[in-house]
Amino acid sequence: IKKSKDRDFPVEQGVVGGFMHLRNLFGLEKLCLIMFRDPELIDEIIENWLELNEYISARILGVTDLDILFFAEDICYRHGPLISPKMYQRFLSPYYKKLVRFLKSYGDIKTIYDSDGQVDQLIPLLIEWGCDALLPIEVQAGNDVVKLRKIYGEKIALMGRIDKRVLAQDYKAIEEEIAQRISFFLGKSGYVPMIDHTVPCNVPFDNYMHYLKILRSYSPACSTE
């Protein structure tokens, strides 16, 4: 892959976030118990996770530049995070800081964090460890993007907010949804309009294409996802 100065597209590295890695190993309920009963084991696993991802990143960066590190985490549900902010800060934040510091030693690599769900309680911690952007800002989880922007300004970019469920309705509903969701951000930076998760299976292809058409009518640079 060409270096960034010789290409017109970004290169992204995806990582399974520390929480998702732990949940995959233990399951959510068992993981929460282990965090209380055996925190040293959690530390050992996440230290190994950090070492592995630094190694992989270094191998990639030995061949080409990186523009983005994408954290797949899915740590929130519709009422908030699956672990407390205190547990997040104890078990995850220190290692994320180290990984971001490692990447920044190679250049201005941006981090995007996929949280799912209601994320209000975690945003200050994401900003603290160096997260640059957050998605998908799910509407049905009660996220208020305008409120978040007013609280945090451009400390963290926001991606998403267009209700995926509306894409199964008619063209007019799709047009109204897009207009409502992005009107506050027109002319502003730090927000990427896109649907707030995977496209539901009941969305007709023509509806999805109409969604893209209307979104692009606001700006050719709008997301195509």
C-alpha cells in the first residue's frame, strides 16, 4: 500500500477493543464477576491484548502509514454502559492511553470508537484517553447529539445519529429524518452524518439508495455508509 502522501484514500486498522476481547473470552456475566474477584487476571489479559495490538500496528506501520485505528467495542446498551465508568477507568483506560501514545509516536493517527447504545457516561473517559471520534450514536438509545456537542464541543467528533429504522419507511420519512438530524450541524465540523448502526434487513434497496442521494445532496463529502 502506498504511503499517505502518494494515495487519495485512508488506511484503517481495526482492533477488537479490550472489553469486547474480555467479553468474548468469558461472557458478560462471568466477566463482571471476574473483574471483582480476580482483577489481576483481567490486567494480565489486557496487558497481553495491548502487546499484541502494538505488535500488529508496528508491522503495519513498517509497510505503510496508518490514518485510523478503529475500536470495535460494543460496550453500551440502550440504558448505558455494560460496566460502570469506574470499572472502565480501572481496566481499560490505562491501556488505551498506552496504545494511543504508541500510535501517535508514528504520526497523527486518529481513533474511532464503536460503542453502540447509550454512551453519555463514557464520553469523558473516551476523551481522556485520546479518542478522536465516536459512533454510531444510536437514536433508539436516547443519545442527544446536539446536547453532546454543546457539552464537549469538538473535543470528540460524533458519527451517526440518523435513525436506521426510518429507512424502512417511505421516501418522505427518510428525507425528513435526514433534515432533522443534520440541520444543527450544517456548516459545522466535528460531525459525520450516517445511519446509527447496521442497515436493517427490512430496508428496501431503493430506500437505501434514496437515503444516499438525499444525504449527498447536502454535501458530496457526506458518508456513503
